[in-house]
Amino acid sequence: MDVTRLTRQVKYNCDVSDARHGGLYTICGLAMRLRDLYKWDHRLAPWQEHEAGRVLEWIGRREALWESLAEAEFHPLTIDGHAYEVFDSQAINALLVPRGLFYGAGYAHSLKPTFFLAEVDRCDTLHGRTVLRLGRELARDLLTLPAFSQDDQVVLRTEAARMYLWDQIAYISNSGRPCLAFALTACCGLSDTDLHGMRGHLDTILKVFQPVYIRHELGELEDPVFDRDTWRRMISDFAHTPVELLVRTLKDVLADTAKLGPLAYFCARRDKAGLGFYMAFRDGLTALLFDELKTSFTAFMHSGDWNEIERAIRQVRGQAVAYTGQVTAIYAVGREQDLADTRKAIERTLCQRGVKL
């Protein structure tokens, strides 16, 4: 197998996807993703920056490439003389994984196609599921996805996870800083959130935080509350809307509070650092809709009362289960009539919970 040729093929499809879907992002969102892609392309550490002129030249070349691919189609991957459709990841990985490579292909937020190719570092089994930990990435697109599930397997992209985690630390909200400081003290003996001081501890932090990525995917695969087929249809029907964000948030909360999810894992091990990092990086709709856990954790940082945390997790899960039932019931009735009215009805449930659209 010609790995160099395969890498070129995957890179081409990454560029086509980025050319077609780069417009999905805000200017700020696109700039952040381009910055990550630049760092990967130049093999920089997450905290390293090149001077602005050099980066802008690279962005100019990237935009010119995207313009040339604006009408392009994805190319099949040719491996050992056989052509494979770009989303046929199961057949492709049946050939690649025994040779130490993994091919990622799927749809991300707003149904953006996403692809990458990476080396396999480890392959484990956890609760009956295959867990692949990947190493060096040979090809990738704009998306820095730390972990995902594909073909009923859990996949951790270690390079992307390292970069993603550093960005979470560097751009943490003010409300998350006390949680981060608590976690850093517990795992690294650091008393503050100074970025320079954390550079040498990033791998330790990632090791503590890895269960969040892996257990989240396990929880999502195993959790029975939000039917996966219904969830996928809702993502497709309401792509790039507040409803997509809501159903993704509900799925995430259900995964995190599931028996195999990260919160149960940290509670069972009385892992203060892991729980602290999890709480530090909660944001968006999760923080708005399910604030009870934050309130309990604020008290926990002083009391160390795990019973209170477990009570809050049960409460949050109960709320997520009830809200999921409400939303899917609206969808079940509405999708047979008018999707626009169904979207408005679901969005009203967000407004009723104090979320401004």
C-alpha cells in the first residue's frame, strides 16, 4: 500500500470539504480553525505561534486553493488497486487498521463532511467496545475533533485532543477559572492558571482529561434515551439551526450522565481533578440548561461531598431525559406536517427555559 498516495487522496477530500463548507463559520470561528490547521500543517506545539505575516500568506494560499475547488467533487480512495467510496470507512479501515492506520470519515456540526488519516497507537477493548487511540495525523481538515464514535468504535485523536484541550484552557471563561484552578491543584500541584506554567503539564492534564473524551463516546453509544436514528434525522432536518445545537446538547448531557459516561467514572474513582476539568470546560447550552451541577460543584470544592455531586448528576439526567422526551414528541408529530413549524415549536421550548435565540 502506498501511504503517501493515500495521504494525498485524503488531503484532497479534506480540502474539498473545507472549500464547500468554510462559509458555515463566523469570521472568528473560521480564523480559529485555520489557526489550528496551520499549527498542524507546520507541526507546532499548541501554544506556538508564527509571526502574523507568515500565517496570512499561508491563509491566502489556502483560500486560493479553496476557490479552485469550489465546484469539485470528492474523489474515491484507491487502495491496493480498488476504489472505495469516501464514506465507506468500515471497508477502508478493515484494510488500514491491521497496517497501523485509521481513516476517519463522517459528518460534523451543520453536516460538514469531515475526513482525516492517522497512525494507530493503541487498540483496546472497554465495556465491549473497541477503543482506538491515534497518534500522528497524516491528513486532516479544518475540524479539531478530539474524539468521536465511528462504526460503533470509540476513536481518540490524541494530536487533535491535545490541541483542543489547550485551546479550552487558553480561552476558558471567567466562570470556569475556579474549577480549572481546583483541578490543576489536584493533578499537578499548580496553584494558578498561568498558561506558561501549564505548558510542561499539558500531557499530564490530557491524561487526566482523556476519560471525558472516551467515556463521553461510550455513554453516547450505550445510552438508550435519545434514539440514534431519530437524533440523526433531527440533525439532518435542522442543520445549522438552534434546534441542531439543542439536540446535540441533549445527546451530550445524556452521554455524560450515563452509567458508562465520564461523570459516573469520576465519581466512582473519587477523581477530583477529572471532575474539576470537566466542570471547567462546560459552556454553551449545557451550562445554561443544566446549571444545577455547577452549583453543586461550587460547594463541592470546599466540602468534598461526593454525595451532593451524585445527587446533582441524577437531577441533571432526569431533566435531560424529560426535555428529550418533550422535544422528540414535538418532532414526531410535526415532521409529518411542516418542518418550519416544528422548528419553531422546539425553539419555543428553549425560550421557555430562558435561552435567547
